[in-house]
Amino acid sequence: MLYVHSAPSALCPHIEWAVGGVLGVAVSLDWTPQPAQPGAYRAELSWSGVAGTAAAVASALRGWNHLRFEITEEPTSSSEGTRFSCTPELGIFHAITGPHGDILIPEDRLKAAVVKAALGDTTLLLEIDQLLGKPWDDELETFRHAGEGAPVRWLHQVV
């Protein structure tokens, strides 16, 4: 599922082109005004495809100025799920998710956070917030609520 939370109107056709290039089909999103940011638009897209498609879409969209988006990919019997969040200020956040949508933090990243906090570079709470994507959630929350009730376009049989 792709949630474009905010994009300037000039960027909208480029987003459709980039996503369509990854999915291999023409994409035409239903853009609606984003009340949380005057002059910006929002859209949602759901598709079915192979594991890793969300990463390819996130790579195609990352680094674009003035673009806020999230992408989620459901886990399968052979792969875990993923979540990507991106804001102009913070860049991209990636997490692995379990079957219930919980973020799974690898052991080595937890150990590194503990070491960093023990050295006094930061606090453990701040490091855990980073690992869970809290700064991205905090920034995107206003944009998420502004999109409640918006239409969703579904693509089926995208491989």
C-alpha cells in the first residue's frame, strides 16, 4: 500500500510515472487536496505483487523534495513485511514488520543503541525512538489524519 501524504501538484504526474515504472503498468492516482498543507495533494494506491516491490517503489520516490509518503508491504509465508516512511526533512525510514504489523528490530541494532547510550552519545529512549521510526510518525501524523476517508485505488495482478 502506497500512501502519498503530500506532494506539490507539479510532482504528481512524476510520482505516477515512477510508480508505474516499478509496477510495470500505467498508474493514474486519484489526487485529492491535502488539508494539512495548502497547495499539496494526497493519494493512495494498493497493489498485489512480489515481495520487495515496496522497496523498489520507495527507492524510486526517495529523495524527492516536498514529498511525504509511506509504503507498507504485508508479510508472506516466505518473507517478512516492510514499512517505509519518508519526509523531506528526515529522509527515508525502513523497518521490517511482523505478521501483526509490529516493527521487528534486529539484535545488532539494539546492541548498537545500548552501546551508543552507554557511551553518553544519546539516551536509550532516543535511540529506541529512532529504531521504531517515531520521528517519522510524529511528522506524518497530521498528514495521516487529514487523509481519513479518502478513496483508495486497487491494482490487481501486478507481478
